[in-house]
Amino acid sequence: MATGILSDIFLRSSLKSLSLRHCNLIEAGISMNIHNLSSVLVNLSLNNCNLMEGDVLNHICFLSLLKILSLDGNNFSSIPADICLLSNLRDLSLRFCEKLRDIPALPSSLRNLDMSFCKELQVIPGLPASLEDLGLSHCKELQNIPELPSSLRDLRLSHCEELQNIPELSSSLRDLSLSHCRKLQKIPNLPSTLRGLNLSHCKKLQKIP
């Protein structure tokens, strides 16, 4: 996409939803000045845009009304600490960000977080207390999971091959997927709310409480 077209887009201050999936924003050589959209934009998708650390991610952190943010398939290894400023953010998707290693503290408003297929991710900070859905499948280097919020309803950890233990489960949990967690040795007590459970190919799991 040409730089001029992108500049025109960012001058449209009435936009509430914007998708630029599979646009190579690095090749376009732009400084994504999206401050014009900060008072209206609620949904932003920049999947597979060849994004790395720098101006684009930093600008996003000042879209104060943003509720849905999708950054799947990009090349950054970390995201700015200022993401915590997105006080209205409910959905954050970082799937297939295969170089992602570090995650800062996330907005307390977050309900849904998907970091599946982040193959370099090893450590996750404390999770927002309001989180309801957490996807970490195929995070092959992930070794530890922080304390889970009591609001969590859906937890996907399939193919987390280095994971050995998981913390106490939420009393609200409905679905739990742990298939192919080959080093998983034990799981905590299962809540009475649980409706779906997948423990396929958990070869070292010793017992189910």
C-alpha cells in the first residue's frame, strides 16, 4: 500500500474500525501518525504487517478508546510498557508473533488475550484480574504460568511442551485444554464448573485430582 494512501486514511478522523492486514508497513516507510484517530478508533487490526519495535507500536499505545487490538503475525520481540495506558482495551491478539519474548503489565480492562504460537515466549507477567479467556497454545518455550484470575473461563495451553505445572484453577473455569503438554506432571483440583477437559498426550501426568 502506497504511503499517500495511508496518509489519507489517517486523516479520516471519523474512523472507528481500521484493518490493514497484510500491508507491509515497514516497506511503506511511513511514520504512522494515528493520533488523529485517538478520540474515535475502537477496533484496530494490523495482522501480518511486518511490524517491529518502534514508532508504530508506540503510537498504538495512545489510542485511548481502543477496545479490540489484533497484531497477529508480526516480528516484534516485545511490546511497549505503555500498552497499560489502553484503559478500554478488552481484546488483545498476538497470535503467531514468533519472536515475541517479553510481555509488560497489561491493561486491567482486558477480557480476552490470545498469544498462541508465540514460540519464543517464556515468561508472562501477572494477568489482569478481569481476564476471561486466555490462549497460550503452542508456546513451546513457556515454562511457568502466573496466578490465574478468578474470572477466567477458558484456558488453552495445548502444546506447551516445557510446561510442568499450572497454578490453581479459577472457580469459574469452563474449558481447559492441556493436550500435548509432554512435561506436565500434575494439575490442581478441577473446579465443579468445568465442562470441557483435554489431557491428550500428557505422557508424564501422574494423576488427576
